[in-house]
Amino acid sequence: MSSSDVAAGVCPMGHGATAPADHHGYEPFTMENPFPSYSNLRDEQPVMFDERVGLYVVTRYDDVKAVFEDWETFSSENAQAPVRKRGPQATQIMNDGGFTTYSGLSARRPPEHTRIRAIAQKAFTPRRFKALEPSIRANVVTSIEAMLARESAEGDIVKDLAYAIPTITILTLIGADVTQVDTYKRWSDSRAAMTWGDLSDEEQIPHAHNLVEYWAECLRLVAHAHKHGGDNLTADLVKAQTEGAEITDHEIASLLYSLLFAGHETTTTLISNCVRVLLAHREAWDQIVENPKSISAAIDEVLRYAGSIVGWRRKALKDTEVAGVKIPEGAELLLLMGAANRDGDRFENPEAFDITRTNAREHLSFGFGIHYCLGNMLAKLQAKIALEELSSRIPGLELIDGEDITFRKNISFRVPEYVNVSWKESQA
């Protein structure tokens, strides 16, 4: 492997490569239980070049936080780039379909990022979140009641609750059709697979078609807001543009492209993980049942202990170092927030799940610095409402086969495929 390959972030071994001898148990696309390998990396090789993905893997809290903070050295421009290069057929499909977006905010650099984020923040306001709260709660209650109406007294938190609630919320926020949850989920699944997955050229083809449809819908929403206005975030952005804000239709559509994914996908996972982890630690679940005021702290500890996003990427703009390891200009890094969040130098007894932990909010699951997650308040609000209603309505909820839950294969998101639960009629 040449130094130029490393600098370019090239995967010299290609798709399906075998693990290098010194990978310390780390498997980039396996999410079932990555934490032992994270611990090994932190202890033995806190900055490791992984030839399978062409990325320097960074695992210690202080190093991850420092890279996030130093946006002038470590660019976010690769944050949305496919981990596996798009194949010729997928590329042709997307080119022919007019797919021209890349990122709303997370992969943009200042001053462009600064300009667009400032405009987006004025539309993405606490006022809008507060206005959404009654409908979020009503949707949660409806979903729980439908689950409880079953004769089997069993359910799947992912399918029965977490799947639709955040999607309806973000569709309402941006003014999209709330009856099309399955369509937006299909598009989002394709975006995750194409960007962070380990797909062959052939496997990319159906996802490429979905992304063309997804982008066309984002453009349509902007055009609709220009023509009809409305009381939603898309209309707010278009109105700001007409009043002189420096943002183009393409940039607004790109924001929607990002929000329509990030605004629900990670929140679906957050709600699922909150229920999964709290029920697996029964004392913590009983504590939120007895004291609902502890729910907010419990959510932050879930974000630390089992965050929805465990890895994010950056690109070195010049020769530099991380933890004494030389990083050449052009090299790409994978910041493992999931490893940083269990660093014993930052968190006492880091492998323990403890909702009374005083510094859980220092987790890096929402990133850090100029790219800190714009929608973190809305995500936590929805998780809070879900836990409030579940813990009050089904205090005896129990996890089924929690050790056997499978997680989707990708490099960044730790997404449970299901969270099966049960309850007794007398407990509900």
C-alpha cells in the first residue's frame, strides 16, 4: 500500500477484504456488540488505520472531541460520501435522474456552512418544537393503545412505536405528506445503505433509484412552498429567501434531503435504544416509572452508553497528527463516538449504565463544535414523550430476548432491527 493511497483514503483491499491482523476485534460494519473492540482499540491502538475502509479509526474521547472541534484541519466534506464507491450502474442511474444533492449541513464547510446553518436555525426553532409536542404525544398514545389492544400482549417497540412517530413529526415539520411514512422510510433506508453500508455494485442499483425519487421529492417540496406558502419549516426557508436571506432553492432542497433522513432515522433508533437499554437494566426502568423527572437524565445516559450514531467521518486538509500518529493530508478519519463515550478517562466506570451519572451529557453522540446536531432538542423531546407514556401506561413492560437483538450492518449507525417486548394485562 502506497502512502498516496493512504492519503487519498483509498481502500486498497477493496470490497469484502479480510481483516488485518492488528484490528483488535474491530469489524467496521458489525454493530451487534462493538464495545469490546472499542475498548481494545482505546487501550492498544487509539488511532488505527483500517485498510478495509481506508480510514484512520479514532477511539479516545479527547482525540475525537479535538478532531470535531478543529474544523480548519479536519474537514467534514466526506461526512456524506459513500464508504464504498458507487458502482457505474448506480452512478448512471443517479446522473440520469438528476440527483445533484450532497449534504444539507453536515458535510459543508465554513463559510458556506455558517451561512446556511444561521438561516436554518431561525426556522428550526423551539417554538416549532413546542407546537409539535401535543401531536407527538397524541401519536405516541395512539400507538401504545394499538399495541395494548392485541390479544398476544406482545409487541415490537421499533415497529409499533419508534418507526412512525419521528417520521410523522419530521414530515409535519417540513410540510410533507404524513401519510407517506413507508415511502420516506424506504428512501431513508436507501440513503443509509448507499452512504454508510457495505454494498456491492449490484446491491446499489435499487437504492440508486430510491435516491433519485427522494431528491425529486425534496425539489418538489421547495417548489410547492414557493407557490403555496404554508406554516412549516420549508415555507419558512423559502420566505426567508424571498426576504433576502442568502440561500438557494437547491440549498433548501438539500437541507430537506438531510432533515428527512436525520430528523427521524436517528430518533427512531434513539427511542428503540432507550426502551431496549432501560428494560435490560431493570432498576433504571423502575426508577423512571417511580420518578418520571429522571427520564431526561436517562436519555442522556442512553445516548452515552448506546448512541444511535457510533461513528462519523472527517478528512485531513493538511499533514497533521492525532495522538502522536501522523495523518497525511487527504487522509480520512472515522471518529468512533461510541468508543469515546465509554472512555474511562472521561466517564467513571464507563461500561456501567447509570442514569444518575452526573456528566452523561458530555457524550459526543450529537457531535461537537460547529456541526453539533441541529435537531438534538427535537430528538430528545420525542424520546422523552415516548418514555413518559410507556412507563406510565405499561410499567410492567418486559424485554424479550434482549441478548439476541440484531443490528443493521453499516459503519456509523447502531440500529436495532427489533425490540420485542411483553406485558401482562394487569401490568398495562
